Amino acid sequence: MNVLVTGGAGFVGSNIAIRWKAEHPKDVVYAFDNLRRRGSELALPRLRKAGVEFVHGDIRSRSDLESVGTVGLIVECSAEPSVHAGYGDSPEYVIQTNLIGTINALELARRERAKLIFLSSSRIYPIDPIRTLPLEREGRRFQIPVGKSGIGWSRFGLTENFPLDGHRSIYGATKLASELLVEEYRHMYGLHTAVNRCGVLTGPWQMGKVDQGFVVLWAARHLYGGKLSYMGFGGEGIQVRDILHVDDLYELLCAQVEQRPEQSVYNVGGGLEVSVSLQEATEQCQRRAGRQIEMGKVSETRPADIPWYISDCTRVQHEFVWSPKRTVDVIFDDIFEWLEEHRSDLYPLLGPN
């Protein structure tokens, strides 16, 4: 089978392409990317060594995508990934990349009768309803109290039934619109598709920054030096996200390729057991780096920030008999080991600046 991974030089795409090729050596695996993201050039030698064919192209260009040729599987990882994209600037790039790019990938899947796995985002859920959840402080984190629940939410996270009314950022809107298009193509053309609403994805080879990839950013600042700040919600660092190792995501994708999905969308994340607050992330990093760094405090909350998000993965766990294997400790161990091993390459990108 020929496999196309869009965004294939990015963090998620490169990891998926490399591991797929290792486990399916007879398949031709294409990593398609425009190399716009910081650090994506570091993926090229890794892809080449793994036997993955790199294709330099832009997901916004249908002709670029069609140049790949015949494919049997498309893993759509291309995106402008920042929820803050468009605030104070034109949203054109995020709309063109995340929405027009999806249409181009769907058209290729339709013509080739290819399977398509689409990586969506937990940020399709609207901001204000999440902010009004009954959160209370429990130690170093926000949490929903035991016994409280509502439509699509509980202490164990948000389900796919959480209400979608309200604003969610341009980024979130492009992902939700893409989901709707995937669903229409699925029904109209009988395509084999899966849409995964991912929480925070992380692991080695992620070029973390403030608005995307906070786990790697936290680890790199503690190991290489530099400043960090607890931003928003009083600057206490008690906001919470579930985190998912990219290898756990890969293992789910394999199951979704083999078994035709029964549902159209799935929440995919670490869940309550694999979640962390910023304070807890700081403690994880201090323990591994053996030192503390200066931690700022910014009380003001940015427009797209939310205080808490946990993926309730009941649907995907039951259908695919899947659950995350990598704990919070394993995730931080893997990231610190990678940062140490590749310090000379990574320091210019992730060190203090």
C-alpha cells in the first residue's frame, strides 16, 4: 500500500510516517510537507534514514497533493496548530491550510478510494461553556468535584456529546468545519474515515512553544535554561490538560485503519489518568533537571485560553479496545532523554532566547 502522511515533517506526521514504515517495510510511505514550521527541517534526515519518501509541497495546492500519485491511506496531520492563530492578524493562512487543505485531502481520498484518518482537535469545543464548568481547586490543579456532571461532561472529561454552541477560535472553527466535510464525504462516497479530536499530543521531536507543545517547552526550559510563566486564570499554574504520547496515538491509528470505524468522531487523549497541570509539569521537570528556574506570573487570561480540558475517551476505548499505555512519568522521561541525546541540534531551537 502507498501511504500519504500530510504534515509529514511535523511532530505528529514524522513520528507516524517513520513508525509506519518500520512496521510495514513493503509499503511506500510519503511524508508531504511545506517545511514552514520551525524545526521541521530536522525531520528530513530522520525520514530519509527510515526509508520514508519526502515530498515538498503545500496542502493548500491540489496539484502539489496530486503529484504524490496513487495512495491507499491518507493520514491528515497537516495544520496550522495554534489556537491563537488569527488573533490580532489575518486568519487567512490558518483557514486556507486547515480547511482548504482538508478539502484537497478529501478529494484525493475520493478519487483514490483511499482510507482517511483525520486529526482534529479538542479545541472544536466552545470556549465559554468550558470556562463556566464548576471547577474547584484541588491541590495543584483545577478539577470538577466528585458527583457533578452535565450534558457531555463530568469529572472524567468531555464526551463527544458536549454542546457545540458558541465560539471556539478560528483554529477550532476550521477543525470543526473540516470534521463536517469528512462526515459528508464518508456518507456520500462510502469512504473509510475516522476523525480524532485530539487533546494535547506530545513526545520526542516536538518543537514546543508557548502556544503549542507546552510539555516539551516546559522540559526544554528546565534543561537548557530560560524563563517560563504561568499565564492566565490568576497566574497560579493550576490549569489542566490531558496529554497523549504520539506512540499511543499511532497505535490507535493502526486499529482505525484495520477496523472500519462505526462512529464519525472520537475524543482521543490521555484522559484523567494521564493529565497534568502546569504546576505539576513544573514539578516533573524540576525533578528530572535537578534544578528550578525562574517562573513568572501573568494573571491576565488570553482570549482563547481555557482552564481545564480532559478527554473522555470511553467511545474510542470501547470500539477499538484501546487505551493510553504511556503514563505522565513515561512521557516526561522520553522527552528528557530526547532533549539530552540531541542537545546540540535542539538547543538553538528550544534553548533560551
